[in-house]
Amino acid sequence: MVSYENSILEWLHLKTVQMVCMLFLCLYLCMTGSQASAQQEVNLQRTLVNIHVVNQPFDKVFEQIEATTDFRFVFNPAEIARSGKVSVSKKNISVGQVLRLLPAPLQYELRGRNILIMEDKTLLTAPPVKTLHTGRISDAEGHFLPGVSISVKGTVRRMISDQEGTFSIEAGPADTLRFYLLGFQEQELPASLITEHQIILQPGSAALREVVVIGYGSASKENLTTAIGTVKGEQLTERATTFNVMQGLAGKVAGVSVMLNSGKPGGNPIVKIRGTGSINAYNGPLYVVDGIVGADPLNIDPNIVESVDVLKDAAASAIYGARGSNGVIAITTRKGGKNTPAISFRNTVAFATLARKIDLMDATEALEMFRRQYEYLPGRTAPHLDAARHFSRRDDLFNADGTPKYNTDWQEEASRLALSHEHALSFSLGKDDISALAGVSYNDQQGILINSYSRQVNGFINLGWNVKKWLHVQTVINSGAFKQNNVDINTFGLNAVRQIYEFLPFFPVRYADGTYSRKGDYPGAENSENPVRLMNEVQSVAGRTYTMGNLLATFYFSPKLQFTAGVSGQTGASYNLYFSGRDIIGYSDIQQGVATRGHGNSASWTSEDYFTWKDHFGKHALTGVAGASWYYFANMNTQAGSEGFFDNFFSYNSLQTGLVPQRPQSGASNTAMNSFYTRFNYDYDNRYLFGISVRADGSSRFGANNRYGYFPSFSAAWRVSSEPFMRNIRSISSLKLRVSYGIVGNSDIGDYVTQSRINSGQTPFGGQPEPSATLGGLGNRNLRWERAHQLNIGIDASLFDRRLQLTADVYNRVTKDLLYFKLLPSTSGYEGVFDNIGSIRNRGVELSLATDNIRGRHFAWNTSFIWSMNRSRVLELNGDIMYPWAGRIMEGRPLNEFYGYQRLGTWRTSEAPEAAVYGKKPGDLKYADLNHNKVKDAGDRTVLGNGMPDFETSLVNTFSYGNLSLAVDLQVIYGHSLANLTRLIMENAAPATNSYASLLNAWTPAHQGVMNAALRLPGDGYDSEIDSYNIEKGSFLRVRNISLGYRLPAAWLKLCRMRSAVLGVSAENYFLFTKYKGYDPEASSFDGDFNQGVDLYQYPKAKTMAVTFNVTF
């Protein structure tokens, strides 16, 4: 028994010893393992990495860690993909801290240098628990972003970040948060990443478009309280034939009318914002380029433009005072990108031809016209049918039976296939504290008419330098030269363009002996040179050189206060050179050759100095600007000429060769302005926005009594979408209501108008020229500033997950104290005097709509639509009535009205007694007797139409599939009329030139009840008046541009070491639908203020096929 017990005790003792040994061994092993694991955990915390991932899966974070450390990750790609995308931008962050950013339900396990990533299955099955997530949002530069929309994806929960960029929102660990702010890329982040994490929003492709220039500063578009439209730089060059910034603006901003009234190369469009507001003062907008106030937009290459902001209402432009009276177009040029050196090269080759022809008579029809003219009275025979009548070119022109030997289409002979090309090269870089962009461009635009062209070379530099933390310097230099040859000189003369219409088709360009034909070679026809000779031998060259520069220094006194000092200058030299040879009929045949040279020089400088103060406290944000500006402009010009040349060899290059010098002319003028201004903007809780500005302008153009004008403005906006009651309305992403009122002035009427002036010259006395002084102009020292009062109400909305962007405005602008040139009795010795008389009202509605119709992975369809209407009315004009071309301006009536007689047709044979009462006979024109006095007089004239449309609209649809994109740009102008003065002159009853083919539908005894009188010779008497027949409806639909682009694939780009490359083909102005009988219904041969739609021998427009290739390295 004892031995058995002893055996058991020994066995237990042995097992106990074994268990103790095993325990100590396990403990030792555990301690060793713990020390190793602890050491690895320490390595996780000590190992620092730089992580920069934007909207990518978390495996991209793993790649960056593996690239710089010894750690290796093991994971299931499907699990990583399910966890969503993240954005992390951190420097010197530990690997351990990065792993703590893993989104739920991912977790990690450290195994030596390997890190195992796996899903926590318990989190996948456990019910989600919503927690409050707090974070802060900033941009890439660390500036906190208020007004960011944060929503829980798939729910209606949403809130807005405050002024400090912070937010709190309730979400489950598996939820995804969406972050959106206009101008930035939308981001989606797992809610688990938000705790103690700063969200960084990256600039979107539309960032610059959404940050707009507001005058001495900039603002987020969402915080605007005024009416401002914005166009991105790349949109300006969507049409390959864009030669300047104004052409690129056409159809881009509602309420901005850009009339491309001529097809001549280098043509200057007429730009007006919200109608015509003045009678005798300037009606165009103010242009500001990188802070250079009053810059010439024709000198800016569209390729260097980053964005264009159009300040439309008075509250937006009032900060510019009198110079912004007709709106402001602020142009911001491109700057060098930070740490992104790039070389960009744009190339365009364009082929242009005549877009459409006018239906003119051919040779047989023209001779039929002359036959009927001569046979209007018995016994007369047309020269080409009168065998007894001989003239020098009869045998060259006609067969024995009087039929023509030639049938020349002068529209074909005077036009050509025009080859144009443009090349723009830019270099961009940014490093440390310096950014720079340099560009050079060359544009050679051939006109479709022979020998017409325009050429421009431009160089540009934009340099930015952060000299110190408290000082930034920005400088811009733009310089270049422009040259063009004009063939449409002397609108009323027998110029080349007019002869395309009027030259008789039975003439050749040259006779067999090599001499040019002349219209007077046919007896009775108006004598002139043919258009081909005029285009080849009459030279009218205009050009200019220019330089523009700006130096801007910004001093940062504190995070809240900064001071900006800027000085800018512009210089220009222009020239006009003209020569017409010894035997050019109607030009210089009497003088035996004419040559002139005109030269002008201009210079201006501007100093702008202002303080900017920004502060925010709690829910309040305040921005203030206060400053002063000084402006000076001077110009001078000279002109000299000579006549009587023995040879055409010297052209305009040797005036001393001419035997008869012309009287030289010269002049000079200057003007100065001084201004003081201030503006304050207040934002409460990102919901209620207010703005106020005041500017005082002093101009040397006014007398001491009224030298300064004062121009205030006020604006307010309510961001309805930021209200708590709107947060659960998912269909409305953003909604803002705006109202503004402001007063702006106008002083742009020329220099010295308030002073009485004397003209100096020469007067024959005793047979010899003697110096003389004559009354020039009567001054008015009490002349005041013209003032425009404008009320604007608008709405900005973003709907349906930002698939629809809407902006709408209604405005009422009344211009008072018009700077009006009042005519004086001739007995006064003066023509007139400027005075403050009258008022004009403009009212209108504007609508802009942008939609994302389809957002697919491979296919997208976007639409941009703008619509605007403007109604103008003269409220007061001192009882005066003005008569511009074919029009009338008077109190109580709209501007741009056409005015004349109402043509009823022609008198029939049966109406001979009634026609006799009016002094007419059958076959003469018949007009409405509106005052019923049996006499055709001024009382019978009436309104016939209006040169301004009922509305304008532009519709652009863009389709993209993969690397392909297709854009279709439509333009509609509806309800306007044109005064076709070309038809008035050519389609009368007694033309001595070619005419429209429709003239052969004239009255004959067998063909009555028509609109054209019986054909006759000029001496037989006829009516030629502005009437309803010559005022045509001009409504049209134009397919303005069709463009197809192909973006080269990434593999090709990598092979060629290119960053991007786009090949494009476009067709511009190929389709036009209109009933107008002229070349184009968008036309004016004079100014666009009161003569828009007056068409007198317009330079025809082209249809253009262009190929572009844009590449960036």
C-alpha cells in the first residue's frame, strides 16, 4: 500500500515538474515573442512615410509604403475594393498612423515585416451603429473651406461646413460620405476615415471658372451677390477661326451681344452688354486684363487666356465707376503651374470659301434688263442691240446678234479658297516660390476676297514670385504687332466689294489684249474699275505695334490685412498706308496717283493701390477693400499725302515723288482721371450675403463744377440651400436668390468737350493761303456725368445632383442725364454743344442653363443653353428726333427702329386715274397714304422694323465617347430686321449696274401686280426711298460650328513622351437658314449702336473647314 502510494506520489511529482518546466518554457517563448512583436510595433511607429493619394483604393497607399520601407502587405484585392476609395495627403506620417486610417471593416495583423490586411467578420455581421463624425475640410494649399456640402451617400442626411471648414455628421462605420463644393473635385470617403482626419479637396477642372474676378479681388461663384458670367479660356478657342477674345465670347454669356458684322479678316466685333445706353457716348464695355484697366482686347492672344468674367449689372461694375458704365469684361491670363513644367503647342490650319452667294443677274439677264430699260419709251434701243451704234469694246463683248461673249461670275472671280494658319507655343513652369509662363503666337488669316488678309504676332510673359512670406510680386508683359490689308475701303465709293455686287457679268476680268475691263465700256453704264483690279492694285494697309505691362506687388501685413500696389502702362503705334495708281477710275485717275501715310502714337499709365481686409468670427465673415487709382492717357497723330506720280513703282513709300503734296494734318490730346473706392462684403453663416461699394471718379473731361461723380451700389443674396429646412431636399444641391442696385457713370465723349474750341487752318486770302482760326466747338462747363441706374434680380440653382445648373436674371437699367450733342441754329456759328439731355431705358431677361444629360462610364452628353432678350426705349430726348441710317430715334419709341414708307406694290393700268392724283402712272411704285392727304410726304412714313432682335439664343451639345468628342453649336437670332441698302441702290427701276435677278420680275403691261416698278433709264424718273421692300426680316438659325476631337490614348502619349494631345476637325458657318437676301443677316456696315442691321455692300462671310492639333509635353 505504501509502495503504491509512493509510486503515485512520484508520478505526480514528475508530472508536476514537467508541467512547471513546460510552463516556464511557454512563458519564455511568449515573452520572447512579445518582445519581438513589440519591437515590430515600435518600428511601425518609427517608420515615417510620405503619402499622397487622391480618390484611390487603399492598395495605392500600400504601394507607396512598400516603395520606401521594408514592410510588405498581404491582402485580398476584393476586400480592398469593397472598402471604397480614399484621399490621403500627409508628409512624415508613421506607418502605424496610416494603418489606423484603414476603413471599416478592414483590420491589420503584423507578422514580422509582413502586414496582413483582412476583414473583421464581426463588423460585417453586426448591425451598424451610427456615430457622430467630425472633421475639417481644406483646399490643397491648406485654406479652410466653408460651404462644403457633406452628405451620407444613399441617404438624405446632409450638412454644410462652417467658416472654419469644420463639420459634424452622423453616419455608420460602413457609410460613405460625399464632399462637394463648386470648383473642386467631388470626393467620397468612408465614414470611418473621418475621425481626427482633415479632408483635402482638390481643384476641379472648373475651379478657375468658379472663382471669378469681381474688381480688385476675386470671389467664389457661390458667394456672388451680383450678375457675373464666366467663360473658360479653352472655350474661347473652340471655334478654330477665333482671332481675338471678343470673337471667342460670341454665344457664351447671356446678355452679352457679340455681333460679327463682317467677314473681313481681323474684323472687330461689336460687343454690348445689356443693350445700348447712350446716344453720343461710348456704349462698349470696359476691358480689364490682369488688373490693367482699359486694356485693348484686340492685343490679347486668346490662347493665353485662363478665364473671362463678364460683370453685367451695375452693382458688379460700379467698383470701376464711370469706366464700367457699360459693363466690364475682366480677362485673366494663364500663369505657370506649380511643380508642373509644361510645353504646349497649338496648331490650326483653316480653309475658307464663300459661305453663300447672292442671286445676281447673269450676262443674259443683265442684257435683258438693259433692253427693257431702253424700251420703256418707244423708239429706243439698247446699245448692244443697235447695229448702228458703235463703241470701242462692242466686238470684244458681243456677238453679231447682240448675245454676250462672256458670262462672268464676279462673286467667283473676286473670291478665293483662303488658307489661314495659327501657331501658339507656350512654356510653363513653377518651382518653389516662382511661377512663370511665356508664350508666343502667330496668326495669318487670309480673307476670302483677293488680297485681303490680317496677320498678328504676339509675345507674352506672366511671372509670379513669392519674394518673402509677406511679399508676392506678379508681372505681366504683352507685346506684338498687327497688320491687315483692306479691300472694303470707302463704303459709299466705288470700292472693290461694291463692284462684286454691281459689276456687269458680260465683262471679262481682262480683255484679250490684257487690259482690265471697266463698267463704262458699255454705254450708259456707271463707269468704274472691276473688283479684281481694285483688289490687286489699290493698297490700303493698316497696322499697329503695341506693348502692355503690369507690375503688381502684394504685401501681407497679417493673415487678415494685405496691401496691393500696382502700376501698368500701355503704348501703341499705329499706321495707315494708302496708294492708288495713276489710272484707277474713281480713285486717282484725275490726280494721276494718290498716296497717303498716317501715323499715330498713344500711351497710358495707371496706378492702382488698395488695401484688402478679411476676417471671420463665429458665423460672420467680412471682406473690405479700399483704394485709389490714377489714370493718364495721351495720343498724337500725323498724316501726309501726295498726288501726281509719274510711275506706280514707289507706291506709298516715297511721298516726295508726287508732284502735288496734300495738306498735312496733325493733332494731339490727353485726359486724366483720379478715383477713390471702397467695397465691403458680409457673409452670415454662409446663408445671408451682402455687398456695398462706393466709388468717386474725377475726370479732366468735365469742368470744375462737376469734375467728380459718385457711384454707389448695394447687393444681397440668400443661399436658400444652406437653410436647415432645405437639407433633406435631395433634388436641390444649391439655390441662391440675388438682388442688386447700383449707379454707374459715363464720361467717354472725347477730350475738351466742356471747353470752347477754335480750329486752326488756312484760308485763301488775296490769292494766297493765310493762317486762319475758326469757331470749332462750344463748350459747356456745367456738363455733368451721364448716370445709369440698374436694378437686377437673379437666381442661381444647382439641381438633381448638380446635373442641371441654372442662372436667370431680370434687369431694369435707366440711363439719365445723357451726354447728348444738341444741335444749335446755324446763326450761332456752332454746329452744336454737349448737354445733359434725355434718358434711355433697357429692360431684359437672361437665362443660362447647363445640363449633364447622360453621365456614363464611356459616354457623356452635355448641353449648354443661353437665352436673352432686351427691350430699349427712349424715355426723354428734349423733343428732338434723330435720323440714323434708315431709322429714327425719338421719345417714347424703341432704339434701332427702321423708319420709312410702306410699299404696296405698283400701280395697275386700271388704276391710272388714281395714280395720276399722286403724280404717278401705271408701272410706278405705289405707297400707302397713311395720312390720307393724297400726297406722298413725310407724314406717310412709319415704323418698318427694328435692328435689334426679339431674343438671342445659343445651344451647344457636346457628346463624348471614349477619346472621341463631338460638339454642335447652334445660334439663333429672332425677330430683328435689316435695312438692305444694297438692294435699295441696285434693285431700283433704273439701275446702271448689275442687279438682283429678282428685278426682272418688274412691272410690264402683261405682268402687273408686282413689287418692282417698270424698268427704265435714270432720266425717265423713278422712286428710290427707304421703304418696307428694303427692310427685310433677318431671323436666322446658324449651325455656327461642328467640331470633332480625338484625344490620343495614354499609351501613345507615353510612347511620344507627351502629356496630352488632341486632334480636331471643325466646320464653321456651313449651314445658315434665313430668308434674308443679303450675304448674312448678322451685319452692319456702320456703327453697331444705332445702325445695327444696316447692310451696305457687306464683306461676305466665309464657311471654314479647320484642322487643329494641340499637344502638351
